[in-house]
Amino acid sequence: MTGSGEDAHPTAGRLTALLIDASTEAISAAGGHSGGVYLRSRTPGLLRLAVLSGLPGPLFRPWWRLHADRPFPVADAYRLGVQVVLPNATETMRRYPQFAAGLPFQFGSLYVPVVGGSTTYGVLTVLRPAVTDAAEVLSEHDRVVRLAQELGAALRGLEDAHPDQVAWDGEPICLRPPTASTSLGRAGRFAWDPETADITLDEDLHTLLGTPPSEFPGTVEAFAEAVAPTDAHRILATLRDTAAGRPPALPLYLRAEDGALRLLDLWNAYEPPAAPAVRGVVVAPGPGPTADSAADLLPDGVFCVDRLGLVVYANPRAAQLLGRPRAELVGRDLWEAVPWLRRPDFEDHLRAALLTPDPVHFHLVRPSAHESETRPTAQDAGSPLSAQDAGPPPPTQDAGSPLSAQDAGPPPPTQDAGSPLPAQDAGSSRSAQDPGPPPPTQNAGPPPPAQDPEPAQQSYGGEWLALSVHSGPDRLTCTVRPASRVKDSPEGQETAELSETGMSPLAPLYRPIALAIALTEAVTARQVSAVVMRELLPAFGGRRLAIYLLQERHLYLEWETGFPKGFLAPFEGVDLSTHLPGVETLTTGRPLFFDSMEQLTATYPGIPLDATEGARAFLPLIASGRAVGSCILGFDRPRSFSTEERTVLTALAGLIAHAMEKAQRYESETALARGLQQALLPRRLAAHPQLETTGRYLPGTAGMEVGGDWYDVVESGDGLALVIGDVQGHGVQAAATMGQLRSAVRAFALGDRPPDEVMSSTNHLLIDLDPGLFASCCYIRLDPATGVARAARAGHPPPLLRSPDGRTRVLDLPGGVVLGVAPKARYPVTELRMEPGAILALYTDGLVERPGSDIDEGITALRVALAKAGAPAARPGGRFLAGVADRLTATARHALDRPDDIALLLATRRAAPPPGPH
């Protein structure tokens, strides 16, 4: 089930209704101003925004799709099953810098996973006013959690009845939030069944229409006459269209018999298995028109948009300054009515007004009439604002999209056949067959005038305009006035740098900032490449990416996506003297842009092509004057690269180059440290006929850093010394210090020194070396013949001992502080006995410690796992312990996120062999 509004399947209607109800109730329960529901899609790991309430969908297009592995609060809530509470912008920036970079505004938010049984279906989210501390929203949070639980149970029931149908693959349904205004007039509801022709009015509607139930004939014709006698034919036609699944995108503006304004809104309601019924609401707006008439007389421009971006009012002065007649403003999406407002700086100010309670003040320069008619839109020019820059033309509903698909995942398909918003309903408050409750229409404002009485619009091309946006619970009120001396103001000095296209000079900074934040989390070359693919391609509508890195004057492919299989193979290891754009962009340090494949072949005759149509950009990767490699971007259709785009792409190439250089240095250091550590870890462990030992080492996955964990088994007199340790930190220094400590402990053990002397001597050695690091260690000297063991511990996790009968306990040995801290530290010795068949386990904290969890819980879990490991093999020389070690490290070995390295040492004592015949 795609959740598409075009799908009349009963399950689609039920799913949509559940999501709409949950979102609406959650916003009210949490005191929010907007919110929505993310739902899993049919693409593994991809979440889609299914319902968005209180915000214009196109303005928030970058957040329509989200991969579950991204560092965003929605992804964490879905992937980890945790509830995320972000009380304000400071906390959001601290925990989710990438998310905060895209929405750097002062608001709070809640994210609660929607779980039914063992299945996580999505995330319920609410955006609300910021507060100082998360404790201030505990009660609201609890209410949202209950709603998420109820939604999860309902979705589970829906899926039980229709397996694999609870998913969302279309665009979000955009809803107006519940109205917060009061005294906006009267309203009443009704329901009409087209099959039986029955129409039912509630008590409020009977009162509004002045027709008591006893006097109402009960026919749809009588209803239409009672609502608006002069427009009865329009009402009947719209009711028939709604019954056929084509409800009006906007409320109908009607006049009652006495001339009073009435609004009629209709929608479908599904009651499976019956056919869709028609439901609606009639509103008498009350004193709103009087206030609008007063605003018509103001000298400054005033216009209002609802929370979905629909212009609901504009006074004559606003129409004059915006350059559009009132009839072309009211009732239309702001970006459709005023196309020149499709600009990132204005959209950013509007997002701020939608998400924060404070007024937003800024300046814009209005282009001349000629510029606004001839200058291509962001989508036409293939700018980074284009949501669908490559491929066939975008669908109608995206044509006026004011925002890019700065998607949190791969680029969206060119056209989504399962879109819940039909083309003709761009900007409507809900899908064509939304079964949920209607958006309140009390705030819809007065109808557009039948004719515009104003004189021809005066040209204000190139004039500075001062705008202020004041946020309300149901609408935004905007004032606009000329600001001829804007350059004299501090804000004007910044705004005066606008380019000829009217684009803010700050707009191109969004991409470098977002990419830079993402690159800070990448430490290897492949991780950097993955970030570039995820962030850069969707931003510019690209479909192909290749990254080459320089090694000894040759370029080698590091990453590719989108190119035909094998196409790039002939270019592997190409010399810097080769006449190719990917080479020359690096040798000259100059980016190369080709608007078409014909332009590319004209400049480089005979160059192999992977496509006959498209455009290409070749970017040099140069960091601090040092050549790193080159980056190739491919587009599926011809396109031009504006001056601004070239500047942005060149800046991004510099960021990528620095990240790649850092990654190469890191990988070199990691390889050195890993090689050093592998050389220092024991190739074999000392053996004894009555003792079997085995060890395991796993490096951490957090940046693939090498740590300082080690283990060893050393001959010590007539016994064996079991040793495990952990040097603080990661990298070459930690590995080198580990090697020094391991050598020192071996030397002291070979001299058969007591455990406390071994620890004290090693402690003094580490202090003398002064590497700036400390280490933990556990040292046990065991006599295999008698089973007597003497142990000392220096700040290390306690060993575990599994008895032959399966009972397993923690050996809480008294110990001293970690090595390398206190010269006079003492390390008490504890004596214990190890029976034949018992298993002794020494380990480092990486095996039992996880962020956010207590280490004691991890130790308990390891103790339980060891208890279940089974009894050792009876025959000497058996490999039983290897299997136990593999089972104890299986979870860590397969974990995608292993923040620390792990060492494990196991030993089991065998019974003495029976004496041979004399």
C-alpha cells in the first residue's frame, strides 16, 4: 500500500485516516504548531514523510525522504527505538548538528517511534515552541508517547488484515493544523451518501442555516438552496465531483441569501466495505471580512498566508508592491502567485517564521518585470534548488517547488506515480481522496474579488522592499513596504550584495555548511566518497559520480556510482600527461563544466562517452595547494551551470579535497598502527599439557582506529602467567605503548616474579617512559598441576570463573589503580583455586561496555553467556575453547558499531592424565 491518495483501496483510506488523526492529536497534545508522521517505505532503510501538518510541503521537501542510518533524530528514533526530545536549538545543535544546519531556528521537537508488536512502522514527530529544559515538556511527551502506542497498535491490526500493506511510497499529505483561533464564526458539519441520496446535518449546521430538523426536507437539493441559493448549481456539481473522488482543492466561497459569506469544504470518507461517502463543513466566518476591509485602507502592504503557504488575503498596496493583481494572489500558493519569491533566502526566512514565534524582518530586491518574465527559474536553470534536475520534466505539482531536493538519501525518482497529491491540486490542504477530517476553513479568508478594481500595476522593478513576517497559530501575516534607503542599514549592507539574479549571496553557503558537517563524521576515503554521493548528487540533481585519487602521478578510481559497468575501467591508473578532462582539471587546478555531451566531445575529440545526452562537471580536488585527485559529476540531460553553481561546486570540491587528504593520512596511520599491533600480539601462546588457552582480538569500528588492548600467556617458573591489558587511547602511540608494556610484563613473568612485583615494576616503567597514557592490566600466575592461582589487578575489569557444574561468578579481586598514574601504588595479591574443567575468562572493557549502559550490566551479560557455553572437551588437545571464544565474541564481531577494540583470553584446566603402567 503506497498510501497514495489516488488509490481508492479501503486500506489506503484507513491508513491515511489513522496517520492524519495521530498527527493532528499529537500536535494538540504537545502544544505544537506543526508535525507529522514518517512511515517506512518499500525501499529498505528508507523512511518517507507520509503526513505533514502545519507546514508547506514544498518548502520542506528536503525532509520528505530520510534514510534510517542518517544522523537525524527521526532516523535514531526509528532505528534505535528510542524517544528523542530536543527542547531547543542548542540541544538540537549539540546532538544533531547536520539537522540543525538545515533548520537553524529556535524551536523544540519530539520524536517517538511508532511500534506495533515487534515491528517499528515509523516515527510520530511534533515541532513546538522551544523551552529551556526537556523536563518542561515531560507531560506533553507522555501524551505523544501514548498516541504513538495507539497508532502502532492500529497499524499492526491493519497489517494483520492486509499483510505488507502498511508502507508509504508517495509524497506527503499536507494538512492545515487544528485552528487555535476563537470567535471566528460558526460552523456545522454534514454527511451525504450518494447511493441512498441521504444527507445528514448536525445540530450546529441546522442552527447556522436556520432550518430546524423538523422543517428540513432531507434532500441534497434543499441543502444546496439553504446554503447559497444563487450558487446551488455549483454546490450540487461539486458534491457529485467529490462523490466521484475529485474533491475541491480549496473551499468554495459562497454567498447566503442575505449576502453573508459562507465557506463550503468537502472531502471523501471511507467506511469499508461501503462506497466512499461525502462529508463536509459549512462555515460562516464571522467578523473576518470587516477586519480585512480595514486592512485594505492601510498605507503599507499586508498579505496573509496560511501554514500551507496559501495566500488568504492581500490588500491593494501589497498587490501593487508584489506586482500581481489581488485576483492572482488570493487563493493561490505564494510561490505560484509570486514566482520571484522562489529564492533560498526568502524561503529560509519563511521557514524561520513558521517554526519560531518571533517576527522575522528582512529586505529583498524585486526584479524588474522583464527579469521576472525572462529569467529562468531554479528548476529551469538546473540550479541546486531544483528538486528534479535530471531526467524528464518534473510533474505539475513540483513545477513551483520553492526548494531543492536536498534529500537525506539518494535522489528521488523523476515522477512518483503513487503521489497522494494529484497535479491539479498543487498546494492543496490534502490529497484528492483524503478520508480524514477536513482542515478548518475558518481562517481561509475572504474570497478573491470577482474583478480587480485596481489600476494597472505600477512598475517597481529593482526596488528594495522591507518585509516583516509575524507568525500566528493559523496563519502568517506579512507586511511589505518600499525601503529605498535599505543600504544605509546594517542589514542592508549585507543584503546589498545581491547578485543580478536576485539571489542572496548567503544562499550558496548552505551547501558547503551541510556538506562540511557531514564530512566531519567521515574518516576514511570511502566514507568521504559515500558522503559526497549522499549529499552532493541529490543537491544538484546528478546521477553519476566518480572520485579519483592521485598516487605517484597516476589517478586511481576510489568511488563510482551511476556509470555503466566497466565503463571507467580503461581510465584506471591514467597518467597525469593524458589529455582527459578528469586529468586536466587537476593539473590546471581549474574546474571544467560541459553543458552537453556535444560540448564535451568538441573539446576532447574521441573521448569515450557513457551516454549520448547529458552534462558533465570535472572538479579538481586540491587541498592547501596539494593535488589530491579529481571528482566527476554526471547529469542525465543537458543543463547550464550558472556562475553561482560553479562557485558552489568549486567550494565543495575544496571541502572534499581536505576531507580526502585527512582520510588518506588517517588510513596511513591506521595501517601503520594495525601492522604494529599485529606484530606485537602473540603469534602463539605458551602451552602446558594440563592447560588449554585461546585468545581473540577485535579492532574497533569507530573510524577503524587501532587500540592498545593485548593479551598474552607466558611461562613463569613451573607455571604459566595469564595476562590481559588495555592501554588508554587509540592509534600508533597506543599500539607502541602496548608493545612496550607487553615486553616488560613478559620479562618480569619469565623471571618468575610474584604478581604484585610484576604490576609494580610495570607501573614504574610506564611512569618512566612518560607516554602520557595509562593502562589497565590483570595478571594471574597459575600452576596447572595444582590449580592454585595468584592474581593481581590494576584498574581492570574483574575476571570470570565458570565452575565445571556451570555456575559462573565474577572474581571481585581487590586491586590497585591503573598503571602509569601513582608511583607508590600497591597491587594486592589474591589466591584462588581453579578446578579441572573450570574456565577462566579475562577480557577488556570493549567486550562489556556500551555508551549509555552500565558496565556492570555488560559484565553480567558476559557471565550468563559463559555459563551457557557448555562443558569443556574431555580429551586432551581438544579445541573446545576456540568455540567458546567465538560464541562470546559473536555479537561484537558482527556489530556495525564497535566503539572500542576487544581482547579476550580464555583458559581451562584439564585433569592430570592417569599414570601409565609400571
